Amino acid sequence: MMKAVVIAVTVLFHCIQGQEPLCQSQPSCSECIRSPGCAWCTQTDFLKSGESNERRCDSPESLKARSCKEDHVINPVKHPLIDVKRSELSNDPENVVQLKPQNINITLRVGVPFEFTIDFKRAVGYPIDLYYLMDLSFSMKDDLEQIKTLGQKILKKLKDITKTVRIGFGSFVDKEMLPYVSQVKARRQNPCPNRTGTCQPAFSFNNVLPLTSDAKEFEREVSKQKISGNLDSPEAGLDAIMQAAVCKEKIRWHDVTRILVYTSDDTFHMAGDGRLGGVFQPHNGQCHLNDNGSYNGRAYDYPSVGHVSKVLQDNNIQLIFAVTEDIYPAYKALSALIPQSVVGVLKDDSSNVVDLISEAYRNLSATLVLEQEGAPKELDVSYRSACKGNQIDTEWKEKGECQGIKHEMITFQVRLNASACLKEPQTFRIKMQGISEEVKITVHTECHCDCGAPEKASNHCNGTGTLSCGVCSCDEGYLGQQCECVQQSDVDSTFKMLASCRPDNSSQVCSGHGTCECGKCVCQGQYSGDYCQCDANSCEHHNGKPCNGKGICDCGQCKCKEDYTGSACECSPSQDKCMNDMGLCSGQGKCTCNRCDCNPGFMGDHCSTLINACMVFKGCVVCHVEAGTPDATNCAESCLDAKISRLDGTHELDCTYQDTVSYKVELGANGKIILQYADLPRYIDKTTVIIGSSVSGIILIGIIIIIIYRVLLELYDIREYQNFVKAQKQTEWNEVQNPLFKGATTTVVNPLHMQNDENVKQHSEII
């Protein structure tokens, strides 16, 4: 069990990495070919002395490298795909083909994925069967009046898409029992809410008109219909859908595009609701229409959503819900559970139903979903789609899906991967949702070796064993690779035999990695050698493979092939990764293992980058500057064979020396070092100039601001003084007689005061 887990994890890891799975050795041929990446060698002289049969199981490349002849290698399933039927895509009405291929046989190995393609192109003008399923509860009264005149319009609209159209009509209300439908006799016969109108008795489902191409017959039969009624809001919609889907003969469905239009203004009963009326029997998914095309629904509960969805898929029926706006969310949620279904908003009187059907059909046709049915659990099926623009998906998905498709050809990649052996061939289908065509796939698994008839008493087995697939099955009492040893039973013989399987007395028998048979070690798994001391996986690994997959591991040592070298055969003989425009490693290194080993002072994939060139060649520049010539011979040691040149004029190059000389170092076209130097332009310290200019500018601006302020202040004072003086001049006091004042007209003299005439006079003036 643990070994199986390890194999599964290893295979999964390598599949994720995009590499071939590593072979996990197995003791028999049948087990070997069930291990991904493995092949079996039947060559009788293939194994060395002491090697176990597991060494026959290895990758085909390793077996070939170990001298197993090609005609002795069992590596089945070289051509796993056989097209049994592959008719070309066609629009011919007599022979429409939309999926290619139609029937194939595939033989798989466990854990080895196989891919093939399926093409699809929707046929132009493919016939359509449309069955109109209508809710006839009382609230749909005005809708019924509209539908009575729409048969011709529906056919005309659909004939814009295809020439061959048939239309049918069915209706539903609810189960004929309490609490869904009143059982009061008067209300049962006339379930109208008001007594002024006349309604037909309630029913679960009626197949009013099977599919026909006669629009007048549609209008004639629909015009006979009367509205009905029930007690509760939900209706028997799922009951009606189930009967319309499974009663193929009575509805007269043809093998064409099948569309079921469902119209209602209320919700629907689901599985379990029937228990309210005493119905406990789950729906059996069968047709229960009587000779009159009616279904009363008394015997079975309402079907579940999942059951309805499966029935619609099995019968390739595409469902269009045409419902009023207030219940649109409920049917939108229902549509999400039913593949190949859409929801449209119906006006209150169904006046837009024709346009709604046309638009809904176009939306259904624009969506492609490819999926499998009936695939065995041991088989994983995944898809990648190439939709518009032939841009293929990057990830494998559970279904193949495309949107916005018209009549262009679409290609789907299909991957099959068997996780275990199938007991017998299994057949399953891959089909497009809503399309009756399918791809039938029969899968076989290759789990047994065809080595021919076993050879009894084979000479290779010393006449005491049976040879099959290169392996001896010894008769009782015989042991060994070729049944060459008689099994010993006495103690002394056994002790001597075990001693010959140890390199010394202190070591384990066969180093603990094998069994001692006939005085020789028969090693387990990847171990080999006289004493099973050599581990085939003990060699150094590179790129996740022992000996880089370019050599054979021989007792811990890699024996490389194809001119590979290195302890893990990691060194390729190629030098392509060492080459660039300047030659091999830019002339500044050696190519080892197809990688550049750079000289001191150089780095990079191609040794094209100098390390700290300014410091390394500073001494060289100083030497030439002091010598005054670029041809100074005494500077060769510090210049590392560089080609030296002095540039005319002044230049500002990559490196500088004492602010007087600039120089640069680079590699030439042939990998030669080129050093150029020149006088460095003299320049003013820009930092000082910038700081000085900034400070001076700030001071100057400050002085100007102060002067402007003082001038404005002086002008203000002068203006205020002038205003004061002007105001003073305008204020003048003139001494004139007040015209309102008049002097005294009577003078009174007191004779008693004659002595003081002056006072009297003054007194008189005052008065």
C-alpha cells in the first residue's frame, strides 16, 4: 500500500512539472506495464548474475542503454486510438453531422494520459421542434387570449432561423386534490374566483396538440382552451415539464433541435410538496399520459429539480422559461440548476412572447457545452476549448465550454487518463448539451503482457522451470534465476551457502538487500552486485534524474553516453550556451559543461561583464599618464594585455582619476579589452555656485521687499497729511448776526436803582 502511494505521488509530481513520469520498477511484466513510464525486457540473457527480476522493469531508454534489444522490449500502446466512425461535418438535411468523430476505440495505459480532438460545427437551418407549455391558472387569462393568435407568428419567426419548424401546445394547472384544488363540487366544476365567469376544471397536465407544422391547427386547438383555477399559488409546472419530456411518442418529438417553452406568472411545486395531499410515492420519471393526453398527478409526488434536469439532458431538450417580472428571480435560480435553459421576462399579457422565444433560442445556440456521460470512475476526462480566434484554454477543465458561437467550427481537446485497470472495455459518451449527436468512446486498458505461450521445462530454466516473459518460474525444490540450484534442507549446507553471500563474516547476507540462493545473492529492487552492495539510485542526480538521464548508474558511478561528462553526466558536449557575438565566453573564459568558467575580473553568462573595472585598471591609467604615452611598455603588467588609446580633447568618461583624467574599459568585438583615456574637462564647483547664488538671491529679494515697503509707507503718510491739511482749510468760523435773534424793543428803568445806571443798562441789555 505504501509503495502504491509513493508511485502515485511521484507520477503526480512529474505530471505537474510537465515531465514524463519516472519508472517505478515492478517484479513482473504485468505489474510493470501498469506503472507509468515503464517497459519490460524479455531478453533471457539480459540480467547480470545476482540481479532481481525487477531490473527488467525500467524506462525504455534505460533498457536500450543496458543492451536490451528493441524486439524484446514490451512497451504497449504505441497506437492507442482507432477511429471506428469519422464522418465529415455536413449541413445536408438528409445527413446532418455536427460532431466529429462519432465512434472511436482507445487503448490506454494506467497513469499515461492520451489526448485527441473533437470538432463541432452547428448545422445551418437545422430543424426545430417547439412545444409551448402554458400555465392555465386564472391569473393567466389575458395571456391565453394572446397565445390564441400567435401560432403563425411563432412559426414565421422561427423560419427566419430554419426552414423546418413544428409546434405543439400543452397546458397545466395543479394536482386534482386538496390542498391544491378545491374538492367542493361547484368549485371543482367551475374554479373561477368570481361566479360570473366560466372556467374549465383544474388538471395537472394536458397534451393539447402534439407537434405539428400546421400553424392554423395550432391556433384552432389553442382557441378552444379555457382558463382554469386552483387554490394555492404554486403550480404543477415540474410535473408538466416531466411529462412533456418523457412522453416522446405522444408529444411526437423528432431527432432535431428540441425546445420547450414554459410560460407562467407564478412559482412551482417541488418534490415533497405532494405529501400535503397524501402523495408519498416519488416520481418514477415515466410517461403517464392517458389516451386523451391527460395526466392527473394523483399517484406520484412532484419531481425534484435534479430529476427534471437529468430527464431534459437525456432527451436533449432545451428549456426556455418565459415568466413575469415578479417571479423572474425564482426561475433564474431554477435555470442555474438546469443546463441548456434560459429565462426571459414575459409581459403581463404575453404580447412579447414571440420575440422572447427568438432571442432566448439565439442565446441557447450561442453557448456550447461539451461533457461526458457514463464515464467509468477509473477514467478521468478533461477538456480544453479552442473558441473564437483559435485561442486554446491553458487549463484542463471538467467541461468544454464556448460562448458567443454562431456557425463557425470549434475544436475541443479531450484528455483521457486511467487511474486503474478496467476489468473489461468500458463505453461512454461525449455529447454537446442540447444536441442529439454524440461521440461514443470505448476504452480498453493495457494491463497484461503478451509474451506468447509459456515455455514449460525450458532449456533456459535448466529443464526445471517454466519460461514466461524472460523469467523462470522454477519447479518445486529448485531456485535461482535459471532454476540452476537445488534447494538445500540440511543445516551445514545452508550455512556454507550463506557464507558465500557475505563479503566477510561480519557483514550481512547480501548486504541486507537480497536473498542468498544457491550461494549467490539475488538482489532486491534497484540493488545489484555480487553482494547486492550497489544501489542503482545511489548515483548523483541532475535535473531530477540519476546521471541526468544521460548515463547508466553502475554501482554508484555514472557511466555517461553521447559524449556527456561529469560525475552526474551533467556536462553536455554542446557549447551553444557559451557562444555570443564576441565568440566563446567572450574570449575571457572556458566553456565547461556548456557553461562559461570566467577568467579573474570577469563575470556573466558569457564572461562579458568586467568586475570593478575602474579600480582594476586605475594603475594602468596612472602608469600611462605619468609616462605621457599610450605605448609605454613598462605598463603591460598592470594593463592585462589591454589595447590602450588616448582620446583627443577633453572627455567625461565612466571612470576618473584625481579630477584630471577620465577613462573607460570595455570588451571589443573579439573579446579584447579596450581602454581609452582622456583629459577631464575642468569645471567650477557647481554646488558652491548654486548655494552662493541662492543665498545672494534671497538677500537681494529681502532688501528689495524692505525698500518697497518703506516707499509705500512714506507715500501713505504724505497722503494722510494732505488730507488733514485740506480738512483744516475747509473749516472757517464767520462772526455774523444770527438772523433768528432780534434785540429788545422795550426798555424798563427802575427808579430805585438810578444810582447805578451802568448796571441798569447792562441789565436792560440782558433782558
